[in-house]
Amino acid sequence: MPAKKKFWFTLLAALAIGFATIVFYAAKVKTIEQNTFVKFYTDYLIAQDSLGNDVASSKKIRGQLYKKYSITNEEYLSTINDYNSDQKKWAEFFGKVMENLEAQQKKRRIK
């Protein structure tokens, strides 16, 4: 087998194995239940609004919220990927997040 063909064959095999690994890993990690994810994301938006939107702050906020909601970074990323694959699901989700934000804002006004 010529060197060029061997190179392409090896590269193709490595890509196929890498893709299969990613698919297997993504399928293995569970996603966050929608009600929990709505609460998590609402808290995340509120915290980002008050603490800032830089990478370090965002990472710290997510870390605290992972503990609060007993979820992992992998579950968060898997859920984001799941929602990214379905625009209708994203729209429904953001509608619920907005309702949750409005409800929290009303509670603050009443107090």
C-alpha cells in the first residue's frame, strides 16, 4: 500500500473512531430534566446579570449552580447539545425561562 493511501486510511480510521467515541459518550451522559434546567438557567441568567459576563465569573456561577441543583458540567453540556438540535425545544424552554424570570421579578416587587 503506497504511503499516501496508508496515511488517508489511517486518518479516516482515526476520525471514525473519534466520532464513534463522541457519539457513545454523548449518548451515555444524561440530560437535565426540563423543570430543573429552567430553574438552573434562570438562576444562571440572574447571577450573570449581577456578577458579570466574563468567562471566569460564568464558570464560577455554573459551578455553584451545579452544586445547588446536583448536576454536572457534562449533564449541562449534554442538555445544551440536546436543545441545540431542536429549535422548537429551545423556544419552549426559553418561554418557560422568561415566565420564571417574570414570576421572580413579581415576588421581589411584592416584598
